[in-house]
Amino acid sequence: MSDNSNEFYCQTLKGCRHVMAPMVDQSELAFRLLGRLYYGIQCCYTPMINANSFINNIKYRNQCLQTSPEDRPLILQFCANNTEVLLKASKLAVGHCDAIDINLGCPQAIAKRGHYGAFLMDEWHLIYDMISRISSELKVPITCKIRIFADLNKTIDFAKMLEKAGVSMICVHGRRREQKGPQTGLADWTYIKAIKEAVKVPVFANGNILSLSDVEKCFNEIPVEAVMSAEGLLHNPALFTGKPVAVWTVAEQYLNLVNQYPCPLSYTRGHIFKFFHHCFMLESNEDLREKVAKAHTIDVFENVTKELKNRYEKQYNSESIISNNWTDGSTLPPYICQPYIRPEPKPIISMANKRSPEDDNIETESKKLSKKKLKRMNRSINHTDRVRAVSKRILCTLCPNPKAEKCDYNFCRSCCRKKTFEETLDCTGHKFQMKGRLIKKMQNNDILNDNNK
């Protein structure tokens, strides 16, 4: 480890071992403080911040920079694909964080459209230019959070390039950018180990961290400086302690922090759903799930927390005396914070293999039909698909309504409208243009001012 990197890790990051990952709309100040003050998390990332919006939207910038004296060390994460934009945004962020991270790991469709995150990893020259320029002009250290390539040697070469460009630390998510949603699967730690052996800067490991036993296993297999968790912490903020904690305890602590450090209601709703996920899967608690989904104030979340506590506290107290050996896994009762285990990815079957003789007959018959009749048939099929989606409960991430197929944020129309309005964003799927309208209005005002002059 180089002297500068060693100083950054040991002094600035205080030799942290347990790290909260950057999570869009979920690693806000209140949740970061929940992990720091109660459950021993030693370093946190902000949610991913769009560098261009950070420069142009003051409301968005102030929300992104919300922090407190206890919220250190803090790494602020930007997504960008332009050196000048990233440099300007980084200069505005200096003084509010201990390091600036460049997101090279986001695999979502919005990152593909915006050409950032994991979809920027193919442009090595641009990445090198951004890192070298910013690290030379700013005193704040630069870090990168990356995903892996399918080829191990290419992954190692990429990490070496980042080190040469001037990064002070690399966080490696051991999944490829194709591994997301139903195809997430397991992270490959052998790639992280290979990177750690190839570079001299500190390396953080990310992926497969759902319990304290996973943390210990990771440290035993890979000599990394720190281990990071994202989804595991959302369901169990006490993950790094290994202690069984009642779901209403973390909810009460979190809601108290939200009252001190307000955030959009959608963020809070998302956390409550994650805390109570296993309880809400029970039919007996469907009424409480509905209340959370339809809530318009923090008071509703507080009342639901109290009600859930009343339903299980007696059972919790009696079982805690007997079950001192509660461990991670399926043996935990639903009112104890525990991870959500993703189902294994299903093999992808090509459309060619799905075809049958009946499909060929249908295709032949469809050629004989008029365009008007085909359009009516397609409309009917689409309606059937929507009904099936509702029956299978493909839900919005914030409420029990079906999510929109093309929404940038995996929300239903109502939740997406609220998010884009509150945060001045655009959604191509729902065709909401809150940010676009604001920019157009600002441009029109500039034209009017010039004419008045």
C-alpha cells in the first residue's frame, strides 16, 4: 500500500472495516446515522448523485449534501461521463465529505441511457482522464466503485489502470453488469481477491454480504481492508453486529432520526417496507402493509410500528429467554431483522427454443388478417398481460400497486409522479419531464432577461 493510500485509509477513513454502500434513495442521512449510532458502521457512502443535476439544481444539491458532525467518514458518490462536469461538481462538494467516489458499478437501465456507472467501464481513456484530472486538482481523495468483467485478466488490468490514474481506494462489486434483477446470482470473490493481489491501494469487497458470518468468511478468504453491504443492511441494519434485533426497534430508531433529519416520504416508506418485509409477507399483517403503502405522513409509519410491536412483543420476550442461540437464516422468526434471500436466477431460454408448431400456424394466420384487426388483438393481449402482472403481484417498490414496465425507477405511475415532482427528475417511461421543464423555464427566463437588457 502506498504512503498516500495508507494515510487515506488509516487516518481519513480511520481504518474502517464495516461500510454502508451507496444506495439510490436509501442511504440518506437518517439511515446512515442509524447504522453509525446504533450498529457500528464505520464508513458510509451517500446515494449516487448525478453530477450534472448537482451543478444545475440547487434544491437537489442541498438534499445531496445533507450531513451532520456524526456522519463521518463520508464518501460522496458521483455518476458522470464528462471530466469538466465532474470536476465542477466535485469542487462544490469539497468540505462536505472525506472522499469523492466515481460510480462505475451501476447496472440499471437508467445508467445505460445516461452512459455512466457500469456502462462507462468500456471507456478506459475517459475514466483515466476524469480520475487523473480531478485527483490532481482537488485535495479530496478520489475512489472508484466498480463491477467486474467476465474476463479476469481484463478486470485486473482495469483495476491497475484506475490505480495508475490516481485513485486512493477501489471498491469491487464481484458481479458483472448483466447480473441484476432476477439474474443477480452470487458475486465472485475470486475476482476481488485477484484485484487485491494486483494493486497497492486499499480494496473494499462488495457482494454476498447478508450476515455477520458472510463478513467473517469474506475477511478470511480475501485480505481486503473493509467489507461493504447494501441490501443486507436495508433488511437488517444490525448486520455487522451479529445481534438479533426486533424489527420495531430499528424502525423506532430510524423514525426518530427522520424526525431530526427529514427526508422524502418515499425514502422512509421504502425503509419501513424493508424492515418489516418478513412480517408483511404474513397474511395476518396485510392490513399494516396496506397502511404503509397508502401513508401520507410519518405518523402512520409510527403507528404501524407500534401496532406490529403490540402483536409480537409478548412472543418476542418469551422466545428471547429460550432462544439465546438465534442465528442467521431461515430459523429466525419474522419479527427479528434478517436478510432477504434472493431466489436463484432462472436459466434464460431463447425465444427460438420456445417456438412450437402452433406458433408458426398463428404467424401464418396473422398475415391474412387486416392491420386493424391485428391491432385490436394486440391490445387484448396487452390487457391480458397487465392482468397477469397484477395477479402475480409485480409490485411498485414503494406501494402494493403494480409497477410500470418501463419506469426508470421501478415505481407505479403515482409514486413516480411524486418522486419526479419532489426531486425535479425526468422519467422516460412515464414521460414525466419535471427536470426538462425546469431547464426550459430557466432558459426562457435567460432569454427574457437578455431582451430586457
